[in-house]
Amino acid sequence: MTPADQKLFSKPAYQWYVVVLLTIVYVFNFIDRNILAILGQSIKEELLISDTAFGFLGGIAFAIFYTFMGIPIARLADRKSRKTILAVCLAIWSGMTALCGLAQNFTTLLIARIGVAIGEAGGSPPSHSIISDLFPVSKRATALGIYALGIPIGSAVGYLAGGWINEIFGWRMAFFVVGVPGLLLAIFVYLTIKEPPRGFSDSVDGKIADTEAAPPPVLEVLKLLWSKRSFRYMSIGGALHAFVGNGVGLYIPMMFQRSHGLGTGEIGTWLFVLGFFGMIGTFGAGYLCDRLGDKDRRWYMWVPGIMTLLHVPFATFTYLYHDPEIALMVYAVAYVLGHGYLAPTFAMTQSLVELRMRALAASILLFILNIIGLGLGPQITGILSDVIHLTTDLGVDSLRWAMVVVLIFNVISAALYIMAGRTVNEDLIQAAEGERQPA
């Protein structure tokens, strides 16, 4: 690394530029992933598919390829240029999103969504690794909290754009409009990011750790992470939270269409506004953890645990209340609380491993979160809705009751985060000692 490069990577302006740009990429990630939700009822009616089949399309089918491809891509990111991997993957998922608009049946749409999943598997691990090399532990949750804003922002923009484009031009055009710009963004990412040396933010007395050493095997990183009780509790707790978030998120627009008779444009506008409350929860939790964590690092686990538990009553009210406007206003509180687990979980995972393990550690975390949350959440919710519809007289309200049932997993999630706080200090000390050990 040249002195000029060291000066560049030390500049806050450059550090935050990279965070903002990677956040924009993450926004596109979630626009392309979640636009399916607001278009769901229109797709279901044209392609004649059930809630269970739609849950498969937005859940297991997507999650299997997203999670299993994430491991080898992250492994590559721990060895090769992370910005190149990110740019290529961004181009893949954006192109495949546009191709969703050409689907003529369930099978062709499924194939296109699998392509989106494969591309998106290479989004977060390289980004987490780059950000962690630019920011020290004391600022990492805040930086990753800003990055995690891509989830509520992307979801909100996807709801707004998809809702109105669907009403005016149809669901196929919506896929084209949100997919094509990502191809241009991929070129911009490749040309403007200069990634930092691995371990830059963890340098001691100006000396950066050995960046030439090969990253450890996948099983070694998995074994290391799983040996830490705080990671076990945190990752399963996060997965159960993601189970609820994805299980509800895919169907919330449909629920307001069926139970309240709202159009996709109106729903999309409401959910776009609510996205700002998701931003408050995402950034606020990361910032709060960094502030409280200076005195007691257990707050990195306690904050998401408390917020997850408080989310349950507000979400329940939203799903069951008869007035859609009041329900959506209350949902703003649930949105804040429901996004509080992201930044602390991302940041703590990066802090529990050595620098050459970071992209892979992020991928392992995302594997656990998504195989359970993204894979099973929508599928189970869809099955519950169909079962309730067939076995009760609830009719179109079967979906809202299915969403209430899955909230029980957030209670379990909260308990696991609190349990993770009991051992997180010990695990962080062990991680720091491992980083100082000679190769």
C-alpha cells in the first residue's frame, strides 16, 4: 500500500463515500428482491398460482440459491477483488430482474427469480468485508447500520415504484423499470471504488496484519463461529426474526388488498412512507449499540432483543385492526422496532472473527438468516394461509391470521438475543486474542 493509498483510506470523506455507494447497491438489491411482494396479487391472478406456490417462489426457491451460492462467492471475496465481484453480481441480479418481466408462466418466472438470487448472493459479503476494513470496531455498527438502511429504503422504493407502475402499466413493466438501472450502477461501482487493504482498520501502530495469508477453509470458519455461544444464540435469534420479517413482508401488500380492498398504488405509497421508519430503526439500533457498547458490549445483543419483543404487540394490532389507515399508522412503530436487529447482528459477526474470515463470516450469517428466514418464512405463511382458508370460514382474512401466528417466533428470537448477551464479552476477548496470535 502506497502512502497515497493509506491517506485515501484514512479520509472520512472516502470512507463514508464507500458506505453510501455500497448502501445504494444494497437499495437496488432489495428493490429487485422485494418488488415481487407488491406485484404478487397481480402475478397470482394472471399466472393462476396459490399462496403456497407464491411462497415457494418468493421463499424456498429464492433462498436455496441465494444462500448456497453465497458461501463460494464469499470465499472468492476473501481472496480476490471484492469490488469486481460486487459489480459483476449487481449486473447479474439487475439483468435477471428485468427478465422477470418476460415470464409467461410460473416456471419461467421461477427461473428468472433464481437468477436474481444467484446474483444477489454476491452483494452483502464483499460489502461487509470492505466496510469492516474501513471502520474500526468502535464505529463498525454505525457504518454497517447505514449500509443496512438499504433494506428499508430498497423495500420502500420497490413498494412505491412497483405499486404505481403496476396500476398504470402492469407488473411486467415494473420489473423492467427497476432492473435496468442496476446495470449502469454496476459500472459506476467498478470504476469509483478503490478497496482498502484487508485489516486496514485493525492495524496496530500503523502495521497492518499479514494480508498475503490465505483465508482459512470454510469449515474452519464455520467451526470457529459455532464454537461461540453468543454467535449461536444471535444467529438463530436473527434467523427467527428474519422468518417473521420475510414471512410477513412478502404478503403484507396482499393482506391490505384482500382484507381492506386497497389498490397497489395506495399500498405502495403507505409502505414507502413507512420505509423511513424502518430507516430509523436500522440506523438507530446500530448507533445506540455503538454508544452503549462503549460501556458494556452486551448492549449489542440486548438492544435487538428488546426491540424484537416490543415489535410483537404493534404488529399484531396492524394485522387485525379493521381500519387500514390506523393499522398502517401503528405499523410505523412496528417498522422501527422490526429493523433493530440488523446492524448489531452484522457488526458483531464481523467482530467475532479474524480479518481474513470477514466476507465468509458474513456469508455464513446470511446463510443461516436466509435459509430459515427467507426460505421458510414466506413458505410457512403461505401454507398457513391456504390451510386456514380451507378449514375455517375466515375467507380473505385467512392471510392476516396466518401472519399473526408467525409472530410467536419473534418472542423466541428476543429470548435468544438476551441469552447471547450473557457470553458475548467472553467471545469478543477470545476473538481479539486470536487476531494477535502469530501465523
